[in-house]
Amino acid sequence: MAAGARQEGFQRELELKNGSVLRLEQRGLGDVGCVVWDAALVLAKFLQTEDFYDPRSQHVLRGCSVLELGAGTGAVGLVAATLGAHVTITDLEDLQDLLHVNIEKNKHLISGSIQAKVLKWGEDVSDSCPTPDYILIADCIYYEESLEPLLKTLKEVASPNTIILCCFEKRTMGKNPAIERKFFELLQVDFEWEAVPLDKQDEEYRSEDIHILCIHKKV
């Protein structure tokens, strides 16, 4: 993958397809949820590839409802909102301030809409999160204890028509391989998926170590 977006202090800049720049505040460098991870960059750039545009140059997300889980800085959801989607970015309570800051910083780029909400995986979300057209997940496969709550939330929120795009970095150290295996064991109970080939991803923002899955709920 290319060196990526420019980083100045705790601000990260991500150039969009139209040449404008998304500016993302980061906090607590190295802490989960507070920085723009590589998988988020890969997924954000994937949303801007030609496969997401129709012959009229209209983006397929335009007008669609999008839910981002484990949004962190909100990078992926913000990109979706600049493409015309109606986005809800979700994470824990202590990350809401960061999400709202980044929404405010980039509101002039948004052609759809975006809001931030608290969502704790595994809790009842049927009332607070209507069924979305798309669910976006970037680099959320890292804690074994979070896997079952994440899958429970996906099962509750998604319909068979919901497209789930999950991007994660394959890690080979310590417990990571076992956690990844456990994720797929749990996923196959209610979902089916296919990997997005590298040649379908952004030419610069892609890596053999970072995988994008297109997931659907079983009928």
C-alpha cells in the first residue's frame, strides 16, 4: 500500500476522488479507535473506485442508508457521506466527541448526511438502528471478547439485502490468528461472504495483508 494520507501532528488528511481533502483529527496515537488505521484507508478508498459508479457517474451509495460500526475517527463513514450516502457512524461513548469534531471539520464536503451515535455491540439495537442498505466495518477483528457481540449486532441490524463491507488487516503475531479463525467460525453461522480481489481495489491503497470482505446475511 502507498505511504498513504499525509499526517501532521494528530491530524490526518485524506484526499478524495474529486480532489478535495478530508481532515481527520486523531487522539491518543496508538490507542484503538483514535487513529486512522490502514484498513480504514483501504476501505475508504475502495468506496471511491469505479465499480461504485454507474454509467451516469452517480455513486451507488448516493441516497443509501449506511451504518458504520466501530467508526473510531469516522473516516470511512465520512467518505461515504461525501459520496451522497445518509450515514450513521457509531462507537462507544468516549469516542463521540472525536466523531463530532471530525463531522464538524468536514461538513462542507458532505453531500449526503451524517450523524454520530453511541452503539455498544451486543446490546439491543433494533429500535435505534433501522436496517441499513450498507454496513461498513474497518479493523474491528482484534479482541476475542468482542467477536460475539459484533456478530450479534450484525445479525440484528442487517437484512439479507444489506451489503456488509468488512476490511481488516491480517495479523500473524500472538493470539491474532486464533481470533481471526474464531471470527470466521462465528460468521459462517448466519452469513456468507466473498473476498474482494486486489485488482478491484484502489491501485495505491491496497495490500496483500489487508482484506475486504463483501458479506451477506443468509436467507
